[in-house]
Amino acid sequence: MAHTIHLISQVQPSSQGGLELWTARFARHLSKIGLRVVVYVCSDLSVLATDECEFEVVHLAPLRSVWEEPIDMPVWTERFAQERARLNFLILRNELQRRILRQQAAEHLVISNFSVTAGYLAALVARDLALPHIAMVVGSDFSRGFRNSRERPAIEYTCKTAAAVVVKNEEQARALTGEYGLDRVCCIPTSIEIPATIRQQPNARTRITLFSDCGFSFKKGTGVLLDGFQTLISEGFPLRLVIYGGIARDQLAYWKMRQEQFTGTMSPHVEFPGNVSRKAIYAALNAADVYCSATLGEGSSSGRIAALCAGLPIVTTKCGEMESGMDNVSHVMLASPADAAAFKEKLRIMVQELLNGTLRIDRDVIDNWRERYAPERELSDWVALINSVVGNR
């Protein structure tokens, strides 16, 4: 019997951003193995032109707009969020019902990919239509949502009502299973396009290039990375810093100010290229000496995974996919999340070891990660889970 996957997403499938890229790749892979896929986009962002033909994309924003026109949103912010929730539920339910009626012979399954937003909405609609729901917990769901009083109830409801919960790492699996007593938690890390292996020489260096693709964002700890770099430069370390990625929309003024400060005073030592293609990022990995991320939390960071799979030394925080089993990896140095002093010290140690030529690259870990994060492994795990959930109905 044919399966139809209703993928509820907060973001549009595209090549920009981690969750956006995963959504596009996931929908495309499922379509290629014969599943019918419909992606429902819940956000209010501009609808991007796409030539996607392998799966259907339904944007809720245009369907909402005719109803929301009378609302003065800046004045009515909290009430507006409540009305938006009502509209999202009704419109999404309508769209699913239309497609279910057109394909009554198919097995229908709801999958969501952001628990505190699209996941909670998907849980409500799936329960109302008596459809199985696989909920996916992403990085911000756990590092932020699980730890504040406003979003935590949405995660609890989403996880407890789901047929299965997919997490990205063992840190999430332990916490959610222990807190909610869930019967079915599956750890399926996000795969990446595996980069070529960098065969770095252990020789001492005269200049170190620090590389990040995290962009400029509070939650990625970009300010802490900039501060650490500035401190080490002032101490005489020969460094260059390259940060790829855009600026978080709600933090634009602050990060533009900091970029201007750094390009004005340290122009020979810093570069901020903005958003570029994944191909360009992978090329930059080969030109770098250290991958850096002071992130507050991750689910399964494509940037950090790509750096480790390529064999690049890493300074980052002990969370997400780096939380377990990485303490004794010689070329990965970890600080606790939100410990700025510890991150700066790990960065200093890494730079000193590279300058001295004493850093050892753990090739066994690189080989293991290249196998673990291969696209074939992720797709195989997802197909097995989908078949088991639908087959148990």
C-alpha cells in the first residue's frame, strides 16, 4: 500500500540554513524511494521561488493572510499569537483532509521537524484526524524549549502524543526518556554530504586560520568567538578569523556594529563572507586550521560534523552530537556551553598546539563519523521507522 508523508515544517525546504536544507533533502529522498511527500510550511517568511517537482509544498501564510488582515499586529501581539494558533490548526487540518480524501487508499503519516512550533501544531492536527505522528526534536527544542516554562509544555505534549519521537543525539534521548517515560525514542542523527578528508601535516605553523560557518547569532555564541579571537590577537598569536553565514534577523543592528568594529580595526585578520554555497564552505574547510563554534546548544550540527569528518581540529562546546564520547579525542577541544572563559582557554590551547606542531589527529574517530553521518545511514533508519509506525496501525 502506498504511503503519503505529511511533513509539517516551520521552515521552507531550501539550501539556506540547517533545518531548511534537511527538510529539502529529506523530502527529496523519500520521494525518490516512491513515497508521496507533501511539505506544509508554517512560517510567515517570504515564499521563495523553487523549481522543486519531486514533492508538493503547501505554504500556510497565503491561506492565513485573508483572515488576518483586520488584525493590527504590533498593538495586539499576544492576542495575535493566539489567533495565529487557531488559524494554523484549522487551515492545516483543511489541507490534510483534502489530500486524505483524494488518496483514501493510501496510508497517511504526519512527520514534524520542530517540536515547539510545527511539532505542537502537527500533534494537535494528527490527534484530531486520528493519524500517526512522528515528532522530531531539533537543537533549539532541547537547548531552549526543554528549559523554559513557556515552551516546555508544548514539547511534553508533542512527545507524549507521538507514535515515535526522533532525536538527534544521545543527550536528547536520555533527557526526554527520563523526564517523560517515552516508549519509543529513536536517535537518528542528521547526515551530511561527506567532505573530502583533509590530510593536514603535523608540522608547526606560522599562522592559524580559525573558521566558523555559524554566522552571527546569540545562540551560536558568535560574540564569544569574536572576544576570544580578539584576546588571542592582543596576546600576540598570529591568527586569522573567517566567519561564514548570515546575521540573525532579530539581532541585525548589534552584529553589523560588531562587524564594522572588527573590519575597521583588524581588517588584515578577519573576513565575513556572508552566506555562501555548501561547496564553498567545504572548500573553506581545506584552507582552515581550526573549526570554531561557541554554540549554546545543538541537535546535530552539520557544520561541526562536516569539520570532524574532514579531519579539521575543532574547538566547540560539549553539547548535541559532541556531548558523548568526545572527551578523549585529541584534536577536539570542548568547553561547557555558556562558559566563555573555558571556551577562550580551549581556543588558546588549540592554537598553541598547532603553532608548536604537537597536535595529534585521531583518524579512527574521523573514519567512524564518516560512516555514522553518511546520508545512506540516515535514510535507511528513517524508512525503517516509517514502515514500522505505519505497519503497527
